[in-house]
Amino acid sequence: MSKLGISHGCTNLRNFACRCEFMNFSKNKSCLRCQGSRPKRELLPGEWECPSCDFMNFRKNATCYKCRCDRPKDNGKEYEDQIWNSPR
Ligand SMILES: [Zn+2]
Ligand SMILES: [Zn+2]
């Protein structure tokens, strides 16, 4: 793990760190430095990310809590992602 100078307490901003360790704003869809695609956020088991508004929804939500769009159907591969994103 690398120190990126993120201060705790600003998790609402949901900035993301690219593989190149450049810190991007949450609004960025790709890295400003290397143009790499945004890495998947680490979701808790069952959580899903709204494809249209980026809101993180709980498993119980069948539709996005924020924009009411349907939960994406590709939850099958989410299981593999969880293994890959095993907690530290
Ligand atoms: Zn990058
Ligand atoms: Zn949404």
C-alpha cells in the first residue's frame, strides 16, 4: 500500500487512486494522467454500483436508491470480483 496523502474523513468525495497512483476526482471517468480506466471501487459483498449515477447501493436495493434505475443484471461476475478484491 502506498501513501497517497488522502486524509481520513473525506471519504464522501470518493476520489480514486489509479494504478499509476495518481489521485483522481470522483467525477473523472478515467485517469487524468495515464488515461487508464477507473478501477472498480471495493464494494462490500452484495453491494452494487449504479452504472448511471455511480451511487453505491445496498444489496437489498433492486433499483438505485438515488436515480431509480434498475440494478444491472451482471451480478454473476460480481462474485469473482469479490474474491479478487479480498479485504486486506
Ligand atoms: Zn493513471
Ligand atoms: Zn443511480
